[in-house]
Amino acid sequence: MDLSAVIAAAHAWADADPDHSTRERSKHSRVGGRREDRSVDRFAGGLEFGTAGLRGNHRGGTKPMNRAVVLRTTWGLAHYIEETFGADGRKRGVVIGFDGRHMSREFAEDTACALAAAGIHAHLFVDVVPTPLLAFAVTRLKTAAGVMVRRATTAGVQRLQGVLSNGAQIVPPTDVGIAQAISGAPRAKDVPRLPLEEAKTKGSSSWSAKSSSMRTSPK
């Protein structure tokens, strides 16, 4: 990927980025030397979705973790649920949890708002939760899937992890199906999403008061 292609990709991505901070850094980033190498790495392809979901450092670009990548991924997940489960999947919805790391809540809220705009019921925790509790919530509520936003074991790396309806980590061929759906996603700014308060008042999303509400035994 030559320098002119990197610059073009950076500007195209920035024009579609809904996050002001990463958008401006991408538009005005200088190139040359090590910075050029990092720029090439950030825009050489996309962040791949697999059995571990997505993982990457938080910065602008098509390969790191950022709001633009999360929105396009959520669009793909919504379409996969629609194609796989139909109206039943929309009604069962998706549980969304997050940890206390930087941007985890924002990524989780973006996920909920994009799912709500797609007509998929989103059960969003309002406080931080561990991954096992997210998996338990999926099985307790009998949702079509779950999404956990958390810090990966590698320092500075953030992870968006998918969970199947049985509470287990995503496995083939589900990961391939979701990845294919993501490849058809529009630009991030064109991904429909409801404003947070509108999603709450319209009832498209279920906003649990406390994670402790999920700690009771399954019925």
C-alpha cells in the first residue's frame, strides 16, 4: 500500500468516522518514517472478525478498535441475526455488557443504539460486568446473542467479544457468517442508530438498572 493510497484511505475513513477525536487525528496525522509505517498498518485492510470477535488498540483507522469499526460490526451482527433468526431473533435481542476501561461504555452504547435502529431488542447493562455474567444473562434471557466490550489480556488492546445464544464463545461457521455480513456494511456514519435517549424512550432497548438483577437463579 503506497503513501498516496494510505492518505486517500485515511481521508475516506475520517469522512465517515462519527467520533470527532479519532476523525481529526486521522485527517491531520503527518506521515514519514515510523509514523508512515503506523499509518500504513492502520489502513491496510480491515479489523478481522473471528471466533474471538474483534481486538485492537483504540485509535483511528480500519484496523484498530474505534467507534466506526464497532458500528459497522454491529450492522453486520444485526443483519446476521435477521437472516438467521428472523423476527424471533429481533424479539429475543442481544445482551450487551462492558468493563470499566476507556471507551468500553461508549462502544457498548453505540452497539445498543445501532441494534435498536435495526429493530433488535438490546439489553444493555448500565454498570460494568464481568464476561461470565454477560454469558449468564444471554442464557437467562434466552437472547439470540451477546456482546461484551472489555480490555484484552494484552496491554492497551480492547476487545469486542461475541457470545452465542447458549452463552458460549462464537465458533465456526458463525464467525464466518458474521464476518461476511460485516463486509457488506455501509460507511460508519451511514449506519442507522438511534440517539441514546430515544432508544430508551421508544422501548427498542431494555436498560437494566443493575448488574445484580442478573445474579438470581434462572427460572
